[in-house]
Amino acid sequence: MLSLHHPFLDEVALGAAGAAVLALASSISAHVRLRRLRRGFALVDGDGKETVLDAVRHSVDETKALRGELARARADLDAARRDLGDALRHVAVVRYDAFGDMGGRLSFTAALLDDSGDGLVITSIHGRSEARTYAKGVKAGASEQSLSPEEQQAIELARRGPAG
């Protein structure tokens, strides 16, 4: 007959039992840690229904939406900058006495130009009994009509901008 009691088998059985106890302890430890992680992923939002992963997903969606809004805002800003370049925003006024017998510098020339130097120059000449007003188109800082020295000065001042 064969003997079922062998010292080597006892050692293997004890080793297996020890490994099983270690595995059980490890499993319990992992389960406790997993439960803590799950609790940690629950947000404190009052009802506790949203997890951290849900919040991250919402944050990613909101970030995408904000990026879209930012891109639209940049496009709107670029369009506004282009429109502003066409605005008559460079202005200069030169006041002077058109006639020697008149005082008070009542005559004036105003240049209104965009960023390209296009626009118009308006001149108003005041005398004792009458006033005359002229308007001339300006393209790239020049006009097809002849310009007076005051008109040229107003255009140069407008193109140069405010003195810094």
C-alpha cells in the first residue's frame, strides 16, 4: 500500500495554506482601498450623485465650449480691427487767419483719414461778410484737387497722429 502521509506534501500544503491566507489578506486590503477610492470619487455636491469622473467630463465639455467661444471672439475681434482700419479715426485741425484784417483764427482745415490715409479734408474760410466751405477727397494722403498749405499740414498731422 501507498502511504498518503509524506513530509513533502505536508510542506506543500502548509505553503499553499499560507499563500491562501496572504491572498485573502491582500484581497481584503484591496477591497478596503477600492471602497475608499470610490468614496473619494464621489463629489460633495449635496446629493452625491455626480462622481469626479463626471465632473472631469463636464469640465472637458465646458473647456471645449469655451475654446469655441474664444475662437469666435477672436474672429469678431479680427473683423472689428479690419473695420476700425476703415474708420475715419485720424483727425487733425489747423486753425488760421485766412485774411490779414481778420483776427481770432476763425478759418480752419480739418483732415479726417482712415489707417490708409484715405478720407477727406474740409476747409472753412471765414471773412468779414461771408464764409466758404470746401471738401476735398483724399486717397493715400494726396488729393486730385490742389491742396493749400493748411490742408497739406492737416493731412500730415492726421497721418502722423498725436504727438507723443
